Amino acid sequence: MASRITGWTVLPVSPVPRELDHGDARGRPEEEVVALFDQFRDPLLRYLSSLGIQFADGEEVIQEVFLSLFQHLRHGKARDNLRGWLFRVAHNLALKRRYRTLRESASLGKTGAEELAMAPGPSPEEQVVNSQTQQRLQAVVQALPEQDRRCLSLRAEGLRYREIAEILDMSLGAVSLSLGRSLARIARAAER
Amino acid sequence: MRLMKHEDSHLTDQQLLLDVEGQLSTHDGKLVRSHLDACWKCRTRRQEIDQAIADFVRVYQREFEGKLPPAEGPRALLRAQMAQLSAVAPIARSRWLAPSRRIDWVLAAAACGLAALGLYLVRAAVTGQGRPHRQTVIVSIPDSRLTPGAALLASRQTVCAQANTKNKAVPVALQREVFQEYGISGAEPQAYEVDYLVTPALGGADDIRNLWPHSYSATAWNARVKDALEDRLREMVCDGRLDLTEAQREIAGDWIAAYKKYFHTDHPLEEHWKQRAP
């Protein structure tokens, strides 16, 4: 907007606020948290969606995760592998939320199936656009056991085997077995 | 890891996957590669596993392509909630707070309440729930990507010659754009001042990059507190005690830090944050 009006200039805002010049050498936790939010919000939202959490609920979980991270950093706690930390906390909070939703559904007499539905599948239009192979692969992925799907999603988000093992509380061997099993199914579906 | 017992046995899918993923030890990796050099069947299977990874990644990407909601609103909310937490429960507590565990609990409860309120608000922002009840998202610091600040190229004399130092009203359409940009399009307008980051009284421009929705009463660092800082800075600029460009930079960089600096306090003064909204 300013470019259309001559004589205006946009002031540069220094990336580290002046207040920090004589503060913590690592910068304000707020800025660090926002930088991590920008980096990991989408991967976390995708992962939560693959757990069956709707986007709106996923956003809430993510806010809670990053506020916990803010407190974690403010109190000077361990900062190694924050990516693993974020996914682990998000995973645990999401499962708690799902459990709570299930209990509430049970008390309201709902089956819970609609509450735990996966993120909405492709619309009829999208289904036409998707190739048959794609649809078959999608169906295979949806039909995988939940833990196998979690392993695949975390791996697709770039997490290492060791990180996946920590997040899902599995052994390293179990992670590689799970991934191997899932990929074998996907390979079989692609062959048909 | 135990690899093939016999020369003529084949590699398992798990062994092939670990090779594809580079997860094998140097020793096992050498054994696998030497087997693959000789075994067409395992080589083909390895390619199939590689292909399955590519297929899954395509399915995974397609599932979310263009479907994730924008991050601006949630980011602005996160910033606001962090500012609230910092104000309610500062890390470096003053001496009178330190011995009291009861006060710790009060602070923790207040922080939890704020977090719960924030979560409710972000849900409402994403789902549109809560309407027609309007939202009041707490915003006390601007998102520097959306609002970096913009100023006119004006001299100190021009700025100080302005008789009217009140901020002129922001057009409603522009206000709506600002709310939308911050992901709080259903906001209660009376709860905010669509505020100039650099006030026009200090040469601030009438530009969306210089505008943000500042909460009036939901936070200690509210719009009225910033108004007091603007008055103080203008007074100092016009008295020749502060350079105009420096004042613009300080207020655009971190207005809360500037307030603390020029009012010599870590907390907003009561006479400022308790003023009535216009």
C-alpha cells in the first residue's frame, strides 16, 4: 500500500527487540517460540489431523503446546531436540483430548465414531480428479492400524526413528517394523 | 542386527527399509549392499519400498494441500497470550512475591484461566463458533510481520507544528482489513482501538502496515497505556530531548520496552491503564 504513495517509508523493525540487547543472549523466549511456531505449526497440525483431530481442535492443542514451550523456555529448561519435544507434547495433549471427547460422547449417548472421524476425506470432485491408484493408496493408509499410521505421519514430517520411538513410546525396532509393514501394504496396493 | 543366515536367503522388508533410510550400521550396510549387488529380487524389492515411500508422501501431501487454515490469527493469539503470561507471572518476581506459595497458586490459576480463554477464542476464530456472540481476542503487541510500522518522511518541525495530536479515525473498511489480517474478523469493535503503531502525531503513516487491533481493557498493556507513551514521546521530540527517528524506531520496535524506559517502570502506571475507553 505504501508503494503507491510517494514520500512514505516503512520503518525497519530490528529482529531482536532493543530490550534484549542487554538481556538473555539467546533472545526473548517469545521470539524463539514464535519462530518455532512458524516452523512447526503446519507439520503439527497435519500430524494431529492424522490422529483424527479436526483442525479447530488441532489449533487449540497447538496453542497449548506452544504456551507450554514458552513456560519451558522461560524457566530455562532443557532445549535439546525441541522438535521432538513439540511433537511429544502435542501427541500427548491430543490423546488426552480424544479421550475426553470420547467420555463426553459416551455420556451424551453418542457412538463416538463421529467425534473420532478422521479429517474429512476428499470431496466427490476431488475423488474424480484423484487417480484410482491414489484413491486405493489413500484407502490403504486409512485402513492401517492407528499406531502404524502415526509412525508413517511422523516419518513423513521428517522425524527420525529415535524421535518417533520417543514420541510414541515404542522401541526403535518396533518403529522400523511398523514402517516396514505399512510400506509393504502400500507397495502391494500400488502394484494392483 | 542379524542379516541373512545363508548366502541364498533374501533380505527382509525391514532390512531393506533400514538400508533405504540409511539406518544400518556400517558393517550391516556393507553386507546388505554386497547382497543387493548379486540379488535382482532384493534389488527390485528395495525399489518397491522406495516407491512406496514416494507414494505415501504424495498421498499425505495431497490430503492437506491448500487445506490448512492460515497461521496469522493463531500466531497473533499466541503472541498475545505469551504477553499476558509474562505480565501475570513474570519470571523475575519482585521480593514481596517470593515467599508466598499462595500467590504462586493464584498466579498459576490466573495463567491457566488466560490459557483457557485463549484456547476458547482460537477455537471460535477457526470454527466461527460463538457467533453471533462476538469475540474479544486479547492483543497487546503487534505481529511485526503484519505491522512493521510505517512513517511519513516528515521533519520534526512539520510533526511538531501539527495542532491536532489526536489520532484520526481509521476508515471502517481499513479497520475491517486489519481485523481480518489478525484473524479476528468477528471481533467486538468497542474492545479495540485499531491503533497506529507509529502514531501520526510522531509522523506515522495511514497505512495497513502501521495499523493493528490493540485491546483496550483486556490487558494491562492496553491501548490507553500506549496512548500515554505516544504523548510522552511527542512531548520529548518537540522539546528537542529526543530525535524523531529514534522515537519512531522505539515505538515500532517494541512499544512496551519504550514505555518501561520512558516512564521508568516495569508495569503500566495505574493512571494510564485505568483510563476509560473513548
